[in-house]
Amino acid sequence: MDELPGLIFPAHEFSIKTEKGGKLIFDRFRKRWIRLTPEEWVRQHLAMYLVKKCRVPPGLLVIEGALDYNNTKRRFDLLAYGKPGKPLLLAECKAHDVKISQDAFDQISVYNLKLEVPYLLVTNGRELYVCKIDFEQRTYAFLDHLPEFGLM
């Protein structure tokens, strides 16, 4: 990944270094260096957007966490917990050059069968889709923006 693409998220200063084999980005949430892939570039920008713009407390974010679904290990991109410790927002990130398709929504929906999160977000850093799930009414609605943490 030679040139880092511009994304819809506000610019942020990241610590990036080059080692043999490629570039690494410091993930302040996982507190370690991560291989800088196009998807990781989007994931890091989304995490910073959630903290700075949406006011999600950094300690409530889990990046690339694991879950079991039908006896198989799955990995979600980003999960934000609400204040009572219940999952609040689940995000699926794609590389900036990957078109958002039904497959991305299917993938996040499968994860949500297990997690039962009220807000779903899918982004490639150029497009962003937010969906609010109403479990009682068994409906969902796409939102034009992601609300601040305190309003979710």
C-alpha cells in the first residue's frame, strides 16, 4: 500500500512505520503495531471517527474481536459497547476500493444474530451505511448519519 487514499472520515495523524514486508500502523486501541492493509486503513479511521466525532469512549471499543457462531470462529471488525456493558454498535469495514454489496450486509447480519446489536455500520471509507435495528418490532431503518454515543 504505497499511497494512502483519502476517506470520508476526518484526517487523523497515525503512527506509521515501514519494515521489511510492508507498512505497519500503530493501533492505539489494541496497543500494538498492525499490518497496514487497505481495510486496516479504513478500520483505523472509523475507530478515530467514533471516538472524536461520535464521542464513543475509547475503552468501549473492541477492534477485530472474535465470536462463535454455529461452532465456527468469526471475527468482527469493530464493536462498541454501551455504558451498561451491552453491545451497541457493530461495524464491518471493507477496503476503500471494495464496493459495498449485499454480501457485506449479509456478513454483518450473521454476526448480529449472535450479538443482537441495535446499530449496524458498513463502510469502505468512501461510503457509509448505518442501520438501526428494532428488535421488538422486528424492523430496521437506514439512518442518514450515525448519532452521537449519548443518543444511541
